[in-house]
Amino acid sequence: MPITPLEIRKQEFKKSFRGFDPHEVRTFLEIVANEFEILLRDNSTLSEKNKDLDAKIEDYRRMERILQETLTTTQRTAEELKENSRREASILVETAKLEASRIIRQANAELAKTKEEVSMIEHQRLLLTSEFKGLLESYTRLLERLEKKGT
């Protein structure tokens, strides 16, 4: 059971012949009681400080957990953003490739159509040239006959 400064001050001792000087004992007990009182106050103050520090430590630990969770969440989010960006980039590249293929097919189809038109025009030119030559030859023969008759 703990002893208090008041108990030290009130402590009584039996008196005996040739015992300690009561005044010295009283003075010593008063000194011990005062020192004990100081120690109890210091202990109480230190206990309060210890509680405050424990509370602060717990707050810091809680903040550390929150910061750690935030950091983990941020890292996870950053990785997800990177992965989403990679996927989007891949989709854009694929879309661009498909569009390029479509444009190339369309251009090839137009080229083939243009070649066909050029070929048809060339054929028509040859026909027209041939017909014109034939017509010229006919007119030339006709003129030659007319000249022969007129002479």
C-alpha cells in the first residue's frame, strides 16, 4: 500500500529511554515528507506528460497510417492511369491503323477506277482515231474519184 506525505508527517514512534532525539526524528520526517511530496508531484506531472505524449504518438501513428493509405491509393491510382493511358494509346493506334487501311483501300479502289477510266478513254481515243482515219481515207478516195471524173 502506497504511503503519503501526510502519513509520514503523522507517524508516531514509541518513546524509549535512550531512543532517538524526537526533534531530529520530527525534522527528518518533515524533510522526507516534503521530498516525497515533491516526488509525487513530479511523478504526477510526468505521468500527465507521458499521457499527452502517448496521445500524440497515437495521433502520429494514425496520421502515418492515413498517409500510408493515401500513398498506396495514389500509387494504385497512378498505375491505373498509366494502364488506362496505355490501353487508350493502343486503341488509338489500332483505330489509326484501321483508318489508314480503309483510306488505302479507298485510294486503291479510286486508283483502279481511274486506271479503268483512263483505259476506256485511251480505247475511245484509239477508236476515234481509227474512225477519223477511216473517214479521212473515205473522203480522200471520194476526192480522188471526183478529180478523176472531172478531169
